[in-house]
Amino acid sequence: MLKGFRFSVTTAGIKYPGRNDLGLILSDTPATAAGVFTKNRIKAAPVILSRKRIAKGRARAIVVNSGNANACTGKKGLKDAEMEGRILSDILGIPENEILIASTGVIGIPLPMERLEPALPELARGAGKVSALDLARAIMTTDSFPKIAERKITLGKKTVTITGIAKGAGMISPDMATMLAFILTDAALTLEYSKAVLREVIDETFNLISVDGDTSTNDTVILLANGMAGNTPLHGSSPLEKAFRKGLTFVCEELSRMIVKDGEGATKLITIHLKGAKTRSEAVRVARTIANSMLVKTALAGTEPNWGRIIAAIGRSGVPVREESITISINGIELFRKGAATAKEHLLRDSLEGDEISIGVSLGRGRQACRFYTCDMTEEYVRINAEYLT
Amino acid sequence: MLKGFRFSVTTAGIKYPGRNDLGLILSDTPATAAGVFTKNRIKAAPVILSRKRIAKGRARAIVVNSGNANACTGKKGLKDAEMEGRILSDILGIPENEILIASTGVIGIPLPMERLEPALPELARGAGKVSALDLARAIMTTDSFPKIAERKITLGKKTVTITGIAKGAGMISPDMATMLAFILTDAALTLEYSKAVLREVIDETFNLISVDGDTSTNDTVILLANGMAGNTPLHGSSPLEKAFRKGLTFVCEELSRMIVKDGEGATKLITIHLKGAKTRSEAVRVARTIANSMLVKTALAGTEPNWGRIIAAIGRSGVPVREESITISINGIELFRKGAATAKEHLLRDSLEGDEISIGVSLGRGRQACRFYTCDMTEEYVRINAEYLT
């Protein structure tokens, strides 16, 4: 059981009436705080504010809303986010600059403060009345299921818990960050270590997924470590550091998979295993190009083993590959090798009907590899996104 | 009337029986030849062969098939393409290395030589019996209409004609080249000039379009200039060079527009006018990012003036833009300016129902600009590409 974190949700009617759209995460003690935010040059007001506040490495609370991104809302957007924090600071009696803000939803419409402000007292009063899962539900937008992952780890004689909560289904192509994700742990971590491990684990998890190639203005991952498990604070060379990192990777990996699995309109989770690259960044570049190819994604939606589209994507990735050195397999069946088709597509048809597909690519250039998650692209994706505002 | 070029088409049954799928362009005299080919690292056999042959700057014929790309077909693919040329060379009595080959269609399946070879004698015999439009029809794959553009230009006392024929509707994101396009002119051009002007005009036309962000393995643009108009050969500093360049640009621009207008499943041609960039490559980078954003393309399919998705795309383009300096308009209505929404979307709704949409973006960073064509993305695109092989 995660120690010392309480959750609350309420209904502010931000976009639609009658659904929980406002959530609060409250740590009983000041937590060591690290964050990674969108690298999109256009940053939402809550991103600008939280990035500034988290710089001091200490936070007590995160308030998050769905239904409105508070992005491209100018000075009013920043003032609104500050006001939200100030009101909660007064009610909760915690320093204003230890409250982090996150928002997700439509871009370019000011937050409806006339509905949000009156909901804050109830939000504050509710702390502890709901679970992390309820909070995960309150931050859903086009998500079809709440995303939460948890792992317990033994650090010497102490047991620590890592709980991750995320949202995201569209505008997913985190470059150096991701959609909203809050990682909470009762482990004690030094600030320096929490920053380093968060960045490193994100590079292996959230940064290797794509739904549609579009990077959001609101991407945010926050790690709060309140130390209530009572372990000796972990630092980069702690003997137990590897165990914590493994747990954190598990939680972030699970959340990443869930985001892609819930990709707007998606029916299949596609895992790309890319190997034989000269460098890791080369591996990621090729994998990302395949992952974002509309032709690859639509072929798989139609259960077509069209490896020609995969090799065309590899060829335009910018990496100087040689056709003769490339091997491509789908669900373990080798389809292209040594410059020629193997004509084994018939072995595949049934397995492509499943809801998970694995693509194996070897570039034959070196020993670096990566794993990348994407999803298929269906007519439903177009329907969802053609009717978003209406 | 274009002088000295003859066309032929026939039915080889390459992918489907009973439709013209093989075409021949024959110049009565050896033509000055320049070509630009896909920069995809994976190149189809006809691309490899034609690129080699065009290096000497002289060609008599182009043979082109639809229904099969002859890409990723290894050594057999190259042999097949060579054999195709050799047979035509024998029948037509022209040098083998003056015959260029082009193919378009599915990747990874060998050319059905048992059906293609017997069709070649009839193809050769038919030269002159059909029009350029018939040839444009024979090279269609998922295209819904044939693409042809023509312009007459007066060069001093001579009238020259430039005729362009193209195909393409999907896997369209030419980087340094484009889909299949054959530009024929009876003007006389020096080889050096024909290479330079083709490259420069392509950079302003075919290289500024996208349907789905996927670059083909078969992209080819060939310019044949047979000189039968009798003008003094044009070179880079000819006084009449500008007139020819203008005509060539017109033809390439028209074909580019047609390809995007015929984008798979597309219902709208979208023109992005990008200005206020520091450099031209910066302008192209931002325009291309908007053009390839699935969220922008699906919003416009749904006639939603979702400028938030446009600014999110601008922000992830890699150009260090500032939100306050960006202006965004759609169909001439300013929607975002000085960091805030103008709330004028209501003025737009009707005009978004039309089949052409213009997006104006100013970055406020400098004086460079570009024009980029893209199209909306509909459920029909997914349907077409999920059922391509079957």
C-alpha cells in the first residue's frame, strides 16, 4: 500500500457537466519532486508554471483537470493556473509553490474559472476519500480506460511502493516527455537521483511510443517521492538503486503500453523490435519512422502483412540502410531476407487477427536495438478526430 | 501540339486482367534527358536502372507499368527490368541504354514476366495510336483521375510545348523527388540546363506536397526534351530561359496539385501558405509538419477549424518559434494572434465545407515563405489502405 498519498476527485463541469474532471494528489509530507515536460515549443500554461515550481525539487500536491488544456491562452491562462493553485494553497494550508498544476483537453479555450473555482473547496475536502484509480478515471479525455500501474519493491528491510497514473490516447508522440503521468512513491530518494532516474527511465518507456506522431503541448511526467516508507534515501550509487529503477521502469512501461493500447480507434498494440543498428538513436529513428507510417498502420488495421510498406518506411528514415542486409519478420515469421521476399505471408493471416502484433526488423549494421510501441490506424481514429470539437 | 512524341498503351494483366497497365512514350529523335529519383534508401529496380541510364543525358523511350513496383525484388527484379528494355530495344531498333523504365504498384512481388513479355510487341506496334491522356490513364493505381498538364510557350519566333503526365495518390511525401511524372517537351535544351531547371522546379512543386508522409521507393520524374520545336537550345543564361522555367513550373505545379487533390480518400485540397520564417528550409519544415499532422488532417476532414492542432504541430516542428509571434488564419479568417484566440471560428463554418481550404501561418521570425499542398484525411483513406493487397 502506497503510504502518505491521498486522492480526491470532483465535478467542475469544465467541458461536459456531470463527470469527474478535476483531481487532486496530496502528499502528507513534502515530497522530493522531479518532472519532465513536453519539448513542444508551444507550452501550455500549467506546463510553464509546474516546470518553474518543480525546479526547487519539492512538492506537496498536484491538481489536474481534464476537458481543457489551458494551452495557447496567453497571460490569462497563466493567471488562471496560478489562481487555481493559490486557492488550494489557502484551503490546504500548504505553500503555493509546492502545488503543481496539470491540464489536458482542448487547446485555445480559456479555463472556465467560474466553474472551476467553486469546485476547489470540495476537491480539497475530499482528499483521502477516493483511490488512485478514481483519479485516473477523472483525467481521461478520449481515453477508453483508466491507466494505472503499481509495483512493490523490497529495499533491504523496507518495502516501497511505486504507483503510476497516466492518461493519453491521442496526440501521442512524446519526444523527450509524454502525456500526463504521475508517478508516486513512498520511497525516499535524493533529489539528484530522482531527476536522473526519471529522465533515464522515460527515455526507455514513454519516449518510445507513438499513436499518431503528434506531440502535445501539455505532456507532463511528475515523480513525487515522499519517503514515508522509511528507507535510507536512494542515490545514484546506492546498492539498492537497481531494484528501484527496475520497479520504476516496470510502472512506466506498463503505462506506456496502456496509452498505446488505448490509442484512439486502435484495435491492435504493435511492438516493434528493432535491432542491428549502429547506434541507439539510429535504432529509435528507424523504429519511430515505421511506427508513424500511416501506410504500415492502416495495413495492420486491415490485417495485411504488407512488409513492403515497412521497408519503404525504413528506407526513408534517413539511416543509410542496405536492402540486402535488412530482415523483416511479423509475429515471428520471416517475410524479407537478403533482398528478397520469403513468400511466407500465408503462415501469418490468422495471427494478424489478434490484438497484439510484433514486428521484428534487423538492419544488419551493428548491435544496437530498441523496442517501440505503436498501434494500428482505423477509420475510428478519423471519426474521433474529425468530430472532436463538436 | 507537342512535336515528335508518340504514345502507346496495352493490357498485360500485371495485377488485374482487362485494364491498360503498360505504357510507352517514344521520342522520334534522341531527347536530352534529365531525371530526379526517390531519395528513399530502398530503391526499386527500375529506379536503379533508369538512374544509371539517364546519367548520359540522352533517351528515346520510357516504358512504364502500373500494378507492380518491381521494388525489393533483388537481382531478379533488375534482370526483369533489363529484359523489358532489351525486348523493346530489339523491336524498336533503338539503343537499349536509351530506354528508361518506370514501375508503380505493389512492393515485393516479382514482375509477372510471363504476362509482360508477350505484351511488349503490341506495345511497340501501337506507338502513335493513342494520346498522352491514354498513357496517363494506364499508369493509374489508386488514382481516381488521370493527371496531365500542358503549356505552350513562345520562345522568340518558336512555340514550344511542355506536356506533363503523372500518377500518384498515396505514399506521397516526396523528399527530393516525387511519384512518377514524365515531362515531355519539344523545346531544345542543353543537358546542363535541363538538369538544373528540373531540379529547381521540382523543389518548388513536387517537393512541397504530401498526402500521407510516406516516401515511395519508386518516385521518378523524367524530363525529355527532343528539340523538335527548332528553337536555339536553351541554357542557363538564355534570355528566353525564364519563359521556359515559368512554363515548366506551371506544368509541375498543376501535376502536384492534382496528385494531392486525388490523395487517397481525400475530399479537400489544403494549401498551406507559410511565411515569416528565417530561412526557406525553416518554412518548408514547419509547413511539412502541419501538412503531415494526422490531427490537422482529420480535423479538416470534419470541417473543424481546430487551430490548436495547427499550433501544436508548429511547436513540434523543431523550429524555435515563439507563441506570441505566430499568426494563424484559415480561409482568410484570423484565428490566433499575439498569443490569443480571436474567437472568429463562427465566421468559417460554411467555407470549410468547400473542397479547397487555405491555411495561412506567419511565424513572425523573418521574411522567408513557402507554399505547401496537402489534403484532408478521411475514413476512406484507412479503408483503401487497409484493403490494398486483398
